[in-house]
Amino acid sequence: MPSKADVKAWKAQLVAQAEQQILKLTDSDQFKKYLNTLAKFHHYSARNIDLIYAQNPQATQVAGFKQWQTAFNRTVNRGEKAIRIAAPIIKKLTPTEQKRLDTTDERAIVGYRYLPVFDVSQTSGEPVLSAKDFVKENLADHQNVTSLYNAFKDYLNQQTDLKVSEVPLETLNGAKGYFQPSTNEIVIGGDEPDNALKLKTLYHEYAHSQLHGLKSAFKDRPRAYQETQAEAVAYVAMQNIGVDTGNYSLGYVATWAKDKAVIHSALSEIQQVSNKVIELSDGLTKQLGLQKEPEHDLKKLSAQELNKSYQGLQQQIQQARNPQQKSELKNKLNDIHHEISNRTQKQLQAFAEKNPSIKQPKSELDQSLKR
């Protein structure tokens, strides 16, 4: 069995690999084009975000009539109703006005006017690169994922102060799930057809609960940090059980962590939660008989660790009832046997070279020739 040092190194390697893969994605030409697209859209205040949502809750990317034409080569469809946002009216202040307002600023907002903008869904023309180009949800169905999802959900409901419930996907406004800090509740789209994506969503929201709950040290992190951290934890957790969600997870993280500084800072804070999730998953998969251990380089194990692994595998083979599982265990046992044998041969050879005066036993062939 792997040592504690090996397991610790395995966990650290998963997080490091996640960071490198995300950074690799952000260096791609397509992602740079995506960032350029984002740069063309204005950054709206919280007040305007509320105004946009109140008028069109489904709006995702908004711009003015002319901006759609000049920046994106798209036109607003005939008959579309504009979304109104507040634009500040800025005036240059006279010395008297500066004194009256008790400010040294040369300009100040003296009022607001409402300007028309349109959502991308109200326009036609060339495609606009969006986050969906990086977030691919066509994950393959994986055996045993459903049982692990149910076990994890039951554990959180029964052994922690979290409450996990399921609702129809259509009620989540395009999301797969969410965490509500005020009630300490995780809500998952129960009818999600992709079992791997459903489990990953539970990992994601659990990470939010641990990193961004009301009592968490990171609860006030900006949204980009929070989403980067939660999805990175989910990615690491899925990698640990051998389910690849790279297409989805890495794209999801990168669309939030547009600044590499955010990626580095956000990921540096997730190690503790990643370890906790991995330990929980390892315990549950062991209970379910689905234990999957990381591959280890046998050459790096000590003689004591090799012998311990050999004895442990012998016991597992005796207890195994599944023929396929028993065959895999026997293959691992055979690999360890070869490693122990090779090391023994090398040690004997080294001893013989250092002690040439010691006579080596003669082979049976040599004995028979003398008779």
C-alpha cells in the first residue's frame, strides 16, 4: 500500500497539474480571442446589472445598436425591444461648484440618462465567441459514478451540517446547481443525464460550501476567485477517482480566471479543501468497493514498503470475489514480485563484486561434468 508521503505527493501533483493545464489553455489563441471579445463589452455597474436582469433575465452579453455593428459585425433584429441602462451625465465643475460640493475633482456626475442596449440573442450576424466554446458538457457516462454521487450526497446529509437536495434543471436558469450560504444548502439539478457532470457539480458546490460559506476565511473573495477555486477542487476530485472532466472543468475555470494572477492566487488556497474532498472520496469509494489508488513508481518504494504492499495484495486477492478485480490485483502482485526479485539480484551481484574472494556455488551442470 502507498505510504502517507506518496499519497501527499499524489494530491499535490493533482493540484499542480490542474494549474498547468489551466495556464496552458489561457495561452491558446482561441482563448485570447475570447478575452478580446470580452474586452469589447462594457463592464456594467451593479445598478445596471440589476436593471438588465429586471428587463431581460436571460440576457448574457449586451451592447449598443452601433457597437453590435462595428465591433461584432452583427445587426439588431427588427422589432426588438431595447434594454435600458443608466449612463452617468458628467459635468466639468467650476471653482464655486467644487467648493460647494467640497471636492477637488474637476468633474462630477450630475445626473443619469437611460441608453438603449440589446442582448446578443436579439441580434444576427457573425458568431460571438463565448464561454460555451470552452465549456463542453459531452462527458462520457462512467460506470459506478452514480453510486459514488449518491454515497457522497448521503454522507453530506447525514454526517455534516450541510443539506443537499435536488430540483429539476429547468428551475436553475441554466446552472447545474448552487450553494446557498444563508441556509448552508447545496441544490443539484437532479435530472442531469450525465452522471459524471452531476458528481462534478456536487464536488463544485461542496467546495463553495467549504471555501465560501458564511464562516469561511475566503467568503469575501471576488466571484472570479470563488468559481475558479470551486471548479479547480472539482477537477482535482474527479481526476483523483480517474474520471476525466478536463474539457468542462478547465474551460470553466479559465473563463472565470481571465487573469493568470487570479489563477495562481485562487489555486494556492484550495489545497486544504482538495485534500479533504480526496479523503472523503477515498473513504466512500473504499466502502463501495470502488477503491482506485494512484499509480506509484515501484522503483521509488523502499524495501519495507514493497514487502508491505506485497502482503497487502495477497490478502486482497484472497478476499476478492470479482474475477476481474482479482486478475488486476494479481497483475499488481506480479509487478511487485518482479521488482523485489530484480532488487535482490542486483544486491547479490553487488555483494559478489565487492567480495571476489568468496566462492560462488557451482551450478548443477559443473557438478555433473566432474562426476
